[in-house]
Amino acid sequence: MHIKTRMETMNVEEVKNEGLAREMRVVVPAAEINEKVEKKLAELAKTVRLPGFRPGKVPVAHLRRMYGKQVKAEIVEEALRESMGKALEQAGAQPAYEPEVEIDGGEEGAKQVVEGDADLAYVMKFEVLPEFETPEDFSDIEVTRYKVKVPEKDLEEALENVAKQFREFEDKGEDAKAEKGDRLIVSFVGRINGEEFEGGSAQNVPVELGSGQFIPGFEDQLVGAKAGEERTVKVTFPEDYGVEKLAGKEAEFTVTVQSVQAPKEQAIDDEFAKKLGLENLETLRERVREQLAAEYEQTAEAHVKQAVLDALDEKFDFPVPEKLVEREFEQVWHAVQHQMQEAGTTFEDEGTTEEEARKEYREIAERRVRLGLVIGAIGRKAGVDVSDQELQQALIAKAQQYPGQEQQVIEFYQKTPEALIELRAPIFESKVLDHILEKAKVEEKEVTPEELKAIVEEEEEGAEEKKGKPKKTSGKGGAKKGSAKKSATKKTAAKKASGKKSGDEGE
């Protein structure tokens, strides 16, 4: 087919149309590009200021010698972008991702185009978004929303944890060794490859051993330390650490222990409640009860939304773009390998092989992509959107997960559009699932926390058996921890619809 532009004729030919895969050959005549270059130079001549020339009187030939190559490169890039958009529009194609472009002749061909000696000829490769219909009526989806009443024993246990969190400490003395549960006051200097890094040093920092508030391994290496002692702590920042330039890096901290403190017993009474700024113990109990209820509700809500995702998975079955599946698989597979490396397990420990595991996780990736496309389509039809305020709240919550690095985390997300999309995704997904739940048949049932936990675990095991997989048992002592790690990864990968696809692909 031929597409008429403002000047010459751009030629577009579809060379592949198989399933979702498309290839289009596009040719933009060199004459059109050269004419745009001359027009751009003429516009520059009216505005550019150069020594020795009056404003607006710089000869075009002089500008061509000075800026010709730069202007040509800009015009070629603009022509490429514009011709791609027009070709896709004319064909009525909705790419699932940014098309791949192969210019005739590779780098040498591109050079000839910029020099004006050749047409801009290229092949555009991509996959289109699959076509499927989404209903407006979801009354055929039947799910159960579980309600949990806070048991007194859970409340008492939570109060003890609050008391532990706010307990006071007292000095253990000069020769006392630090034990788990003790608090150290330390100063430290962090280095990566021998160089100090931003945010890696601090003075008079409280470190409660066993709290897990610091990088994995940091607290463990301070057990047995005494006041006045200096220790070298070696750790590796997690791969998903909030500050990208530190993620996955090995670091060494020089830690100086100022004091070793032991926890004091904390009575749970009115005085303790007042110390927390509350009226009395009863008020504290109610606050804790509300918090527990919110946590149980969150678990129950995640379960009911998972049930909706499973129902959608049953309702929709259509081919999905292979490249999107491959991208999703790489993310899932990377997480699996990291988890297994961290746990020190192998595929043999899991009762499988790498080949079988790859196949399983590829199916998970395909499910995530398909559900993401479905959720995106339902959300667009229903007018679901994520507000700036919701995104800001999510960003603040994310930053708070990294004490002392909050500003760096916020700046990272503000400067990285892809990261903001990742942050937006689960909010969008949750709002779409809320929309579906409003129209679905939802039965409410009251259960205990233990019953809710058992229901969730039973359904997860049922999902495994549906795939024809036997229920896992920990046949090896050393594999138990690794199995739990992999299962957690699998649940995350298999269960979530990966909202970054929801409404973001193809727009």
C-alpha cells in the first residue's frame, strides 16, 4: 500500500501477517528528507546568531557546512518516528510494544540515509495486541469474602509485641557481649570497592540485634561485640534494594560499637499506654484490635481478589504476544534464581529439573500477560484510573520501606518513568478488581484467622494439583527452607496479574 504524505509518497508494504506477528517494510524517499533538511536550515538562518553575521542574515550554505550533519540526523530521526506512526495508523495496527526497526544496510545504510544518498528504507517488526471482548456484567463470577473477628489470644500477643517494640534498654557494662535482643549504639562507615558511598555512613545509630531492620547479615555479624570494639561487617545489598546504584552490590562496613544495652521488662498497663500518647490501656487495646482487624481484612481481600483473577483466567483464553511473555518470563526466572541462590537450593531439591521449571514459569508468565491485558481492557472500558494522589501515597509508602534512604528512593522513582509504571500497576489492578467485585456475586462468611490461613493454603495446594503436580514434602532437611522460598516466589509470580501490563501495553 502507499501512504500519501505532505510532500512525496511514502511506500508501505506488509511483508508478514502471521498470528499476532507483523512485519512492515517502509520507504521514505531521500528527496523528501533532503527537502525537510533544507527547510530546517532555512528556518535556522532566520533565527541563529553567529559571530560576523547580522541576525537573520547567515547564509544557508554556511549553516549547512556547520550544522548540516546534525540537522540531517535530527530530520532522519523525525522522519523515522513520523513514518512509523503513519504506517501503523494506516494499517490500523495496535503494537503490543515498541516495534523493532531494521534499516536497510544496517549502520552503513543509516549513514547513507543521513548523508542524503539513500532512501530511508526499513522493516518494522512487532506483535499486535490480541482482540478479545470483555463483558460489562460479571454476575457469573461467584466468590467468597471471608470476615475475621480478632481473637483475644491474638490481641494479647500483639500487645506483647507492642511492649517489646517500645521497651527501654539499659547499659550492660564494658565487658558484656551483645546477644540477640540486645541493642547496640554504633557508628559506621560503608565502602564499596574501597570507596565510601553516599548514605553509607552514620553516627550513634541504634541497632537491635535480630530485628531484621538492616541489610541481611549486618546484625548477625555484630553478635558477641563489646562496647568500644570495632568490627568489619561484609554484606551484599538485595537485588531489589530501593537505591538502584546499590542494588546487588557487595559492601564493607567499619562498625564502631559505642555501647551494648539489654532490654528492660515492660509492664502492659495504663502508664505504658500513656507513654504512647493514649488515654489508658483500654484505648491501646482498641487501637491494636483495629490494626489486627485491618491486617486480617487485607489478607481476606487479597484472597477474594485472587479468586477474581482465577475466575478471569478461566474465562479468557487467547494468544498473547510472545515478546511480552518472554519479558515477563525473564523477570520471573530472575526472581526464582535469586531466591534459590539465596536459599542455597537446587532444582533437584525441589523435585524437578531446570527444563521442567522453565516450562512451568513460562506458563506463569503467559498467564500474567494475558490477565494483565484483560484487566487493562476492563479498566479502560470502566474508566478506571490512578490519581496523582494515589501514586504519591504509594511512592511515600515505598520510600518508608528503606529507613534513612527515603529521599534517594523518591528521587529514583521520580527520575525513572518505568519504575513509576511499576508503582502504578498494582493500584490500577486493585481498582479494576474492586470494580468487578461490585458486579460479581459475593458471599460473606465469618472465619477464624487459623481457618482463613488454612483456606488460603488449601487453595494454593489445589492450584498446584490442577497443574498435575504432587503436593511437595520436605524430604531433605536442607531443602525445607529452599522449598518455602521457591513456593513464595511461585505464588507471587503465578498469583499476581502483573499490573504493569494492565492498561499500559499498547496505549
